[in-house]
Amino acid sequence: MEATKLATSNLEREPYYSDDRGVTLYQADSLELLSQMESEQFDMIFADPPYFLSNDGVTCKSGKMVSVNKGRWDRSKGVEGNHAFNLQWLGECQRLLKPNGTIWVSGTFHVIYSLGFAMQTLGYKILNDIAWFKVNPPPNLSCRYFTHGTETIIWAAKDDDSRYTFNYKTMKEMNGNKQMKNLWNIMSPRKAEKKHGKHPTQKPIKLLDRIVLAASDEGDRILDPFCGSSTTGLAAIEHGRQYVGIDQSEEYLDLSIKRLQDLYEEK
């Protein structure tokens, strides 16, 4: 992992390394750090970028009305500014993918159309759109829209020439020996997944387990440029992959370390 370790300027603090587990965590601005990394070093990327939803509104969580504001990183820059940001980080990720690598990008309708158009503009080969059905989503408080019960995850290869990994047999076995559809019924993270603390956009481990197993092999290197509490990292390490995570927040990097160390002890 030496190539990644060289990219250490503009970091908020010293990187977290666990060489025996193949884990590196950086606290940094993702765009700055991605631009410093050596090209073509990752087999797979999972990205859960800002959805730009922190607009001083409210939502429902655990039966209570709460603010939707997640942090400065989630505030909208306007339609053009948001799209420019998506083009920039997706361009860097494309450069960092190996020739046969793939990327998974999640989002709600607030941002997914920009993400998809940016990927088409950059020349990614879009393979699937996954509809993640959350099974038990919070109600819509305004009663003027359908309840938002899904997120979309775009799966794409680096370009049209990519001979990408798809572990079809594994996915079929996980689905009762039937071809797996692109509608995934997976509940949002349970209480046990948040025992070390909460991240406002945390993804369930079952979702990342499936993604990691679908599109990577043991020993592969996986990047998460907006890693939050590192659910991607947990799935990567559980299945014998290497992991690099980046996040601006010291709080969530500390949460990532706690979750990863807990997994080390279990293994």
C-alpha cells in the first residue's frame, strides 16, 4: 500500500494504518487527496457522496421530528455547483480505478441524476442501477409526497473496454439459486450496527457485503472517498479485501476506527 501512503499532504492528522489488515484511513478533503493519489490503484470504489439535503428542513427519525441538517459538507452549492463537484470527484475516481475496475455510487433523487449524467459525460460504462428498498422507511411528514423508501446505487465500469468483475455465481447462490434482480430489499442499519456511535447516512452492512462480494475478489483494493463510519471497510476486511477510506470529519474517522478494531477482535 506504499503508493497510497505517499499521498499525505494537506491531511488533518496522521493517517490511521493497520498494515496487517490492509486498512488505511485519511482525514482530509476528498477532492484534494484524490488528486494526489497515484493512478490506477483500486479494483473497486464505493462512494456515498453528499446528497445536498441540509436545507434547514425536518424529517422523522424514531418517531420524532428532527432536523435534516447533517453538516456543512451536505449543504447545496446550487444545481450547477453540485454538478461541478460531482464531475470533479468522479473524474478523479475514474483515474484511480484500474482498467478493469468498477465504481458503485449511491444517492437519492436529489443527486442521482447529476451523478448518472456526470458518469456518462466522463465515459464510464454504466452496468446497472440498483434500487435499494429500505423496507421500513420513516414516514413523510408533509403528507404531500409518496414516502421515500428507496435509494439508487449506480454500478459502472471504468470505461467501455473494462473487463470488470461480476461474481455471478456468488450472487445467484445468495439469492436461493436464482438470478439476482436489481431490486434489493435490505433494512436500514439496525441498533447493533450503531453501538459505537451514529452516522447520519450510515449504510447497512448487508448492503456493502453484497456489493463487495459482487464486484471484487480476495486481495482487491477498495476505496471509499466519503467513508463516514466505514461500513465499506467492515465489509472489505470481513471478506479479505484491502481498504482505503477518506473523510473530513474527525468524529466519524474515530467512529470508523472503533468499528474496525471491534471487527479485528472478533476475527
